[in-house]
Amino acid sequence: MIELPYWARLLCACAASGLVCYAAAAVLSALGTPWILRRAQHRAARQPARAALTVLVWRLLPLLAAVFAVTFLSLPSFLLLESQDGAEAVGRLCCLLAVAGLTLTCGSLTRMVRAGFATWRFGRCAGREGERRRVGEHWVRVLPAPAPSMALAGAWRPLLTVSYPAFSTLSRQQLEAGLDHERAHLRSGDNLKRLLLLATPVPGGAHRSLNRAWARLAEWAADDQAAAGDPHRSLLLASTLIAVARLPIAPAASCPSLAPLLSTLDGERGRDLVERVQRLLSPHAAAPARRSWLPALAAAALTAAVLLPATQHLTHALLEHLLR
Amino acid sequence: MFSTAPSAAAADAILGPLESRVMEIVWRNSEANVRQVAALLPEPLAYTTVMTTLDRLYKKGLLERRKKSRAFIYAPRVSRAQWLRRRAGEFVANFFATPHPEREALLSCLLDAVEQYDAALLDDLSQQIRDKRRQMEREAERT
């Protein structure tokens, strides 16, 4: 047992309880992954955006569970019910869990900062090396190859980039169709979601499958949004995909963020492109964006407001148990 | 005879937007004088502006020039492919300099280039797109 003052015990309790919830949710998420993937697959053809959201939430379950447990359970119950007088003994296991929890948190924050920095570097390179051009209603940076043929870089103030080979090969309509696709990623906040994925590291194949499935569904959803149910735009986007796929590729030109996810698809070369083109050849009307999360959020907030005061004593008892 | 600028090493300098456009025109036409370049630019620019730009590109070592009558004829000294390779090298060197920063960059790409696509597969997909386009045109004509 180690004697710790009030604030150190608070940190210990939050970090340890967060880690326990994170681990439990990670196990649950891994176990339920095959079911979630089947469900997403079933929904993908007509509602890829919703399927992508389902997969993403399931993938982020450990992070959501840990944040919820610390913010709404551990922290309030400890602040309200724990006595601030003097130091109290804390068990070694709890200390170990707290250290692991803090390490995990620091690791996640480091990865997020590194990703932000790498993106900033890319943006800076693009700003310096690329030529600012207007394509329809989009301002883009035309980059010398090798660079991703067409990309949206960054989560805040994102930058649209086009490689010089793509810019000089694609027709103006094709460029606009491709950029509409990238704007769809922007509207969906996909780069921000990538940041959250980086902040939720979980070992195991199940989570890699969820990453791959999300990346694929996010592309489908962006295709649908860009086509907006218009068969002509859909066809134009399909021809853009083919034109981009035909561009000569330097090894370093691969899309950096997706490279670690998609390089594992070597055995199924071209499958995703075929599926995307086939979908665009028989487009579905994009499902209207339903704000289904708003009532769900309101219901969750109401339930929490009613139940949380009642659970504080129980939570505190569990925390005391964990600390000992 | 074409003359080359003494400071050819300066060719590594970054091109501005107008310089890029002018270079594109000279690359496309193999050679051109100031008036021809000005006529081919998408936006109307003063003769002297184009002349200054061409002179700057000559001094950067990207163009060579010879005198014909009283005007200079400019020709590319570096091919577009050579220029792109050089710029590409710089871009890659800049972005991929540190170990694996690219793995965590927040990028959404239209199509991942990790996959190398089979030409036959792409031809087949292009054919499907053409068929679909024809079908849509026929349907539009009928209605």
C-alpha cells in the first residue's frame, strides 16, 4: 500500500477506472466486431454513411466508455463523496493500473499531436511547392508528383490538393467530380474521425478489420454525397476514379493515411475500385441526412441526469474497492 | 544560336504561378517569343510583364534564348519531365524526410495509390462506363 494525498488519489482513481472501462469495452468491441461488420455490410449498399457511423462508433467504443466513466461517474462521485482530509493508502494494483492508464492517455495524445504535426508539414509543403489554382468552385493546390492524386489534408482548415499529373490529365468536369468527393469527406469530418481512430489504439485483428471497413464505407459515403443521386455526376465520378487509377504512380505517391490500412488488401487487388465503380454505375439516391443522434443524445443526457445522482454512492464504493 | 543564362544552378528556385503558366506555354510550343506567350496566356497581361517573366525564367536557367530580328525567341532548357522529377525529389525530400511521419497524416484521398491496377481491369470498367453513358443517352433521346 502507498500513502497518497487527495489529488493524487483522484488522479489514480480516474486513470485506473478509465483504463478498466477502456479494456472492458475493447474486449466487448472485439467480440461484437463480426456481428457489427455483418450488419454494416448489410446496410452498406444503400446507406454507407450510416453503416460507416455504426462501424466507427463500435471502433471508438473503448474511448467513449473510458471518457464517459471518468467524466460522468468517477470524477463527480470522487469529488462529492471522498474526504479531503489527510493522506490515504492506495493499493499497488491500483497504482499500476493508474500508471498504465496515464501511459495510454499520453500515448494517444502523442499520436494525435504527431498526426497533427505530420498534416501541418504536408500542408506547409503543399503551400510552398504547390500552385494555387481554381477548379470550378474549389481552390486547390496543384502539387508536383509524386503526391496523392487528389486529397483533402487536415481536420481544421483542410486543404484540397491535386497532383500535377492528375491536374493535367483529368478533364475539368472530372476534376470537379473528384473534388466534390473530397468536399464530401470534409463535410463528414472524416479526417477528424481519423484522429479519433488514432487516439483509440487497440491491439488485435478485429479492430484492424473495423478500421478497414470504416475507411471503405467512408469512401462509399463520400461517393454517394458527391454524386447526390444524379446518374450523370455518378458516371463522371466513376470515370474520374478510372482516370486516377490509370495515372502512373511513384511508390511514394500512395495516400499516406490509408497506406497502412489498405496495403493489407494486396490479395484483393482492385476489388474496392471495382465495387466503387459498380455502385456508381447504378447510383442510389443519397439517403437524407437524419439527425438521429440528436434525440439519442437528448435521451442519454436525460437518463444520465436522472440516474447519475443515484449511482454516485455505488460508484464511490467501487472506486474505494479499486483504490484498496 | 541559343544562349544560356550564366546562373543555371538557380534552376532549383521555386516557380511562381505566372512563371509556371509561362513555362507550360513554352514547353507546349517548343519555342515562343514574348508576343506569342502573351497571346496564349489565359488572362490578358502587359507585354512588359510577360517579357520580365521570360527574362526571369532565362536567368533561372529554365529557358534559353536567341535573337531573331529584334526580338528574343525563348526555348525550354529543361524538359517538363526533368523539371517535375527535380521538383518531385524536393517535395518527397521535404515531406518524407523524417521516419514515417506520413503514416499518421490526416489525409482523405480520392483513390489509394498503394494498389497498382491491372490495365485490363481498368479497360473493362471504362467499357462499362461507356455502355452506361450510351444507355443513358438513348433513354434521354426516347423521353
